Amino acid sequence: MPMRPALRLCVIAAATGITAAPALAADYYAGKTIDVVVGNYPGGGYDIYARTVARHLGRNIPGNPAIVVKNLPGAGSAKAGHHITTVALKDGLSIGAVTPGAIIGPLLDEKPETIFDPLRVIYLGTANAGARICVTFEKSKTRTFEQALTQKTVMGGVAAGDAVQDYAYLVKRTTDAQIEVVSGYKGTLDVALAMERGEIDGACGWDWSSAKSQKPDWIRDGKLNLIAQIGPAESAELTAKGAPQIWKYMKNDTARRIAETMVVQQGFTRPYFVAQGTPAELVTTLRTAFDSTMRDPQFLADAEKMRIDVSSVPGAAVQDMIQKLYATPKDIVELTKKAIRP
């Protein structure tokens, strides 16, 4: 039957819309620059990841924009999140890269105000979801977690909201480990230097992927005692290296629930996001490009060269994970707050 004029116009419009979206994205991003704002110091694990992602992301975005990494450390990485949500334009040209501590922080912070609201951003995905480690340096008298249960072990920290500080207190409070925390270091590289100087025994909450990229020689030469692994699932690689799961040392079921609340963040260890209010078509373009980058053979080869793990999770799944995290029962939230603070 002949198509009615009005219906024919609708079909043409729909077909035009389907083909126009990629062209619009190409037109929009061509000749532009995207800033990736990293909430950590240069040379740290999050910086290494962001720069590796940045070298390949632009190639997977229509129009091939340039990608520039900028470091904006501060407030446990939340300063970078604040920049994305409050300062930067919502034009798809600014991407945030913060620690998961900056995302879980507002849930656990004792102060009612925060400079970064992790529910006010749209997640593009995470490049990694992996294990964290408790380690001591070769000079330490503590070489196993069993020894940490009976003798003083000094762990380095940065500040509230940073993983190596929060996790050190978490392990101290949920197990019987005789841990003392010395905070004020700038980041994991600074903590590593303190370990080497003998100022501290080690660190808890160091991302295993970061340790491998920052100190591959220490791991190769056996300078790190892997006294425990912390993660929602067992890492076969760490188990093979003799690192026991932290769960076996939990005091009781309540301690385990507290620890599990913290460990949820390891499902989005390297998150990337844009501000709410970014046009939907640009969000779709960036999410698609991020997923494509995570499968890109050139990116994966570069990641292997940089000694970083890639176990990506799509943006929609990360978004759902964080919304569920913020629905944690209040009594467990309150207990977790107490567990990670000095």
C-alpha cells in the first residue's frame, strides 16, 4: 500500500536521526581538546592509569579530539571531582578521574558538607576493579599477617579518604592486628619512600595494580612482604604469591560487614566520569568510546607495557554500584565511619 505522507516523513526523520548522531559527534569533537582531571599527584597509580587511557581514548571518539591530562590533587582526590561538577563546563570536554575513596568518602565523612557529590556525576566506566594489598618492606620485622597480630606494625597513611590511610585503620579495627598509622604522606610513592627509609613498616590499601606499575622491581626482587590481600573476590595472582585473604582474620560477623562496606569501592577502582547536565548524546559517545578503548589492542598492549591491570566495568554498571552503596543501612555506615577514622 502507498505510504501516507505524514508516516513517510516520520520514517525519513527517524532514519535521519539514526545516521546523524555519529556525524554530530564527529563534528562536535573534531579539533577540540578533552581535559582528564586527575585527583592525584603525577607519578602515582591513578596518574599512570589516566595517562595510559588518555593516549588511546581520543582515537576511539568520533572526531579524534586531543586528550590532555591535568593533575589536581587535594581533599583526598575530591578537589578534582569538585572541579568537574562545579567549575568545568558541562560540555563533554572535562572528564574526572578520582580515587574510589573520593566516591565513598561523602558517605562516611563525619562532616555533613562535602566539596564533591559522587551522585551528581555520570560514570563513563572504570578501567580496573581489583585487589588491594597489605604489605611490609623487606626491612620490617613483620613479614606475615600472623606476626602483625602479635607485634607493633607501623603503616603509612596520607589523609582521611585516601585508601592507604582508611584501609590501615579498617584492618586495625576489624582484626586484632597491632597496627599503628602514621599519616601525612603525599601519596603511595611517598609512602614507599618512607618504607625504604625505614620510617614505617609498610602500607595497607595499596592497589595491587599500582604497586606493580610503581615498584615492579620490588615485586620482582621480593622486597615486599605480601601479608594480606583485600578484595570482594580472591585474586589468584596474589594467592599464588602467598598473600592470604583478609577475611580469615576478621574478628566477627559485624567486623566483616564493616569491611565489606569499604571493599565495595574496589568494584570501581579507576573511575572516570563527567558532570550531570552533560548532553545525553555526548555521554553516550564518551561511554561507547571508553568501552572501545578498554578493548583496544593498542591500549591493552600499552597497559601491559606500563604494568597496569585492565579489568574494566561499563559506566552504567558503575553507576548502579554506587547508587546501591549509598543505600547501605545507616547502622553499618556509622560503624564503618568509626572503623576508618583515627
